[in-house]
Amino acid sequence: MKNSEKRYSPVKKKIDAFIVEKEDTLLAFLLAKLPQKSRNTVKKVLGDRQIFVEKKPVTQFDHPLRPGQKVEVRWDPAAAHKPGQELKIVHEDEDLIVIDKPSGLLTVATDKEKRKTAYAMLSDYVKSQDKENKIFIVHRLDRETSGLLLFAKNETIKRQIQETWETTIAERTYVAVVEGQVEPPEGTITSWLKESSALIVYSHQSSQLGKKAITHYKKLRDNGTFSLLQLNLETGRKHQIRVHMQDIKHPIIGDDKYGASQNPLRRMGLHAQVLAFTHPKTGKLCRFETAIPGKFLRLFTTGKTP
């Protein structure tokens, strides 16, 4: 018993490794291999990305295991590879990574910024596990927009999602702080969007002048000066929300490109809160949700600039 206790102690032994002998699911396998650990403890290390299957971190409790695979439990969080502190990984499996991108961080490189991007950080992260690993961009968020962003780990999955975007993506919900009191409190904005040579997107009411864009909105709060909106995208066009908010004369705060005159948060008030999609490999519906940024809410709870 003493040897067994020493084997499973995170203090005495920081990494435990096991070889899968028969088909199983990850949580069930770990509970059987770690009888001294409570279910909550095992679920916590799983959620904290400290479980590795074939040297890749896995967080899904029902991840399928095959005979011969190596499973590692890295009890010390410092022993688990992590990307830069600016990136929070919300979900990771063999094919996909979902992150919660902070405002101010580019999705991909530009002529002026090559390395400090979400793509570069994730590329370094996956290569730290295996130098042959790669990361692929599925969609983008503007630099000043925070929230959920999806990347693929192989080109096949990337193409599959992009080519079936309209049917694969089940929900994209944003929250935005906009100028003024929005009335009516709920509505739908439809227009056709076209980008100019100066990279400004314009809204038209003619189907001959761009791509159709549909945004549904619902007011969550207002304080007389600003409104907090929930926005659901029926289509995913470039700058769609920003242009549509300008169309109804309630631009997103901090978005001077599309008509804003106020910037109390010192950032653009747009956050990608919910992302739901059908997993291209498993066929399961995956839904991820982040909290509304505290800075957004404090505008409506204190009446003062955060």
C-alpha cells in the first residue's frame, strides 16, 4: 500500500504514465488507474489540461482511448506546456483549439506585427509538443475585439469547417457596448456589405452591391448614455456588427472607424461571447461561452468609467 500511495502522490511523483490496454474513455480510464484520487481531483487535472494522450493535452472526459496509447498525468501544472499568458485555451482536442482572445491582440500577422499574434503564440505552443505540429486559421477576430476564436490543427479540418461554414457553425453570439439608447430593444438588421479599396466596409440596401448580412440584436441594459447589446450573427461578414451598429446610428464605443465618438473603455466594446459548432470529426455539437467582460458591465452598474 505504501508503494501504491507513493506512486499516486503528486508531491512525491509529478508525472504518472500509463499504457492503454483496451479501448476505453479517458475519464473512466483515469479513475481506474488512480483509485486514491477522487473523481473531482481527476476532473480538475483534466480540465486544467494536465492530462496528455500521446504527448498532446486532452480535456474531453469522453476522449476515446485505443490500446497502446500512452497517457500521462502531469500533476505539477508547471510541467504542462502552456501558450503565452495572454491566451486562455478554452478547449483543445486532436483537431481543434478554441481560445479566448484578449482585446488588442492580432489574430494573424500584419506588415507591422509578425510575432505578437494569436496564431504565432499557438504555433509556438503546438510545436513545443512536437516540432512537426502546425496550426491553421479557421476565422478571425478584429484586433480590438475579444472573445472566442477557433483554430484547426490540420489543413483538412480547416478546409472542412470553412467549406461548410453556414451549416457547421450553429451559433455566434457577441456582446457590444454601443453609444446611446437603442430603440426598439430588439430587432434585425439586414443589408448588403461591400469593402472599398481603402478597406472600409459599406452597407447597401441593394443585393447587387455586396454580400448579404443579417444581424439580430437584443438590448440587455442601458444607462441613458450607452446600451449593452446581445448580437446574433445569421451571416459572418467582415466588420458586419460594426457596420450594422453604425447603420442604426448606435456605433460601438471605441470604434472610430465606424462612427464612434466615445471611448470610455479605451478599447472597442465588442466581445465574441458564444461559439457553437458541429465538430467535423465527431459530429457532436460543441458550445463554448465566456463571461461578459467586467469592464462592459461596470459601465452599467457604477455609472462611472471603469
